[in-house]
Amino acid sequence: MIQTNVPHPNARVAVAADQLSRVVPLGERSLTILDNVSLAVNDGETLAIVGASGSGKTTLLGLLAGLDRPNTGSVSWHGETISTLSEDALAKKRQGTVGFVFQSFQLLPALTALENVMLPLELASNPDAEALATDWLTRMGLGERIDHQPRQLSGGEQQRVAIARAFAASPSIVFADEPTGNLDTDTGNEIIELMFKLNRDQGTTLILVTHDLELAARCNRHIRLARGKVVVEGAAS
């Protein structure tokens, strides 16, 4: 096992994984997707997870984000183990703690941009949901597009809505899975600049999966997975 990072003594660990493994049945055999992975990510840090297709990077992100459960090992956010929480307790814990940005945007097609951003705020019973959502869409340059449905928006605009939705509740941790994967190069670069700016301005911990090595090099650290194991870790030069 490779320990990817030993946090500074005064740093607060935002996300930690301890000996995570994920195994799925495959006929009469089983397939090990993740094998004994441990890592720690500090508050405000940016971490890129890279690796070839099938290396386990999206599975690792899903476990860190509490979207899946490990077979062995544990995940904690700010020192609290989340991998053993009930679904209801975990859903409550996510509110105001984590945000998500997906390659496929994951916007609800029947809702407007405003309604998509408002939805998680309303689920968290935030009385200022509409005002916050409007403000974040305006900050994303979409002030004139708040009443448009996803099908009326470009890919870059849809990802900006997704970013507004992720950051509107002021989460301390944001998970992003190939956030530029469905975008052209110029639009992708704009989205990345936006996410790093929000990371700096909000102090949000950002953990992302990417196949883009230039993007990974811009993060504070990166880890490379191969066959479910951490094989390389590095820091920005």
C-alpha cells in the first residue's frame, strides 16, 4: 500500500480514506476494482485522480463522495466516518457539506436552470433558495438564462449550471468526475478556470477525476491508479 500523503500537523483533513477496497462479483469469480487505497486530502486542497480507463478512479471518487460503499475500509469527512452511516444520515450529512459536478451534467430536463440550482437548497430547507440560486447563476454569467431548460443551453452553459448547483450551498468539499469530458477545449478551459477560482475564493476542497494530465498538474497533488492501486503520487511543482 502507498500512503499518498501525510498531512501537515496543523492542517485539517477534509477527506480521508483508510484501506478502501471495492470488489464486485463476476460470474463465479470476483473483480477487484479498488485494492487497499488510503489517502488524505486537506481543507482547501485540490487533488486530481488520474489513470487509464478501468483503473478504478471513478469508483474511488464515488466512495470518497459517499455515493457507493466500500467492501472494506472507511471514508471520513472532517474526522467523521461516513461509510457506515445509514442512507438517511448520509443524505443529511451531504447537505451543506459536499457538492457534485458530473461529466454528463446531471441536470433535471424538466426544470429550468434556476429550478435545478434551487432544488438541493430547497431539499435542505434553505429559506433563501431562490435568491441564492439566482445569485450563483448570475456569477456564472447565466443571469439572462435562468428560465431556460437544459435543452435550451449549450454544453458549457449546462456545466455552469451544474457548478452553480454544486457551490450554491457553500459546501466544504466538491467532487468532480471528468468535469470537462463533454466539452470542447476552449469551453473546458473556461470551466476549469472557473472551478479553480471558486476553490480559491471559497476555500473549498476540490477532488476531481480527469484524464487530462495538464489539468491534473494544476492541482496541488495528483494520484495515479492502475488496476485499483495507487501507483504514483505527486505534488505541483
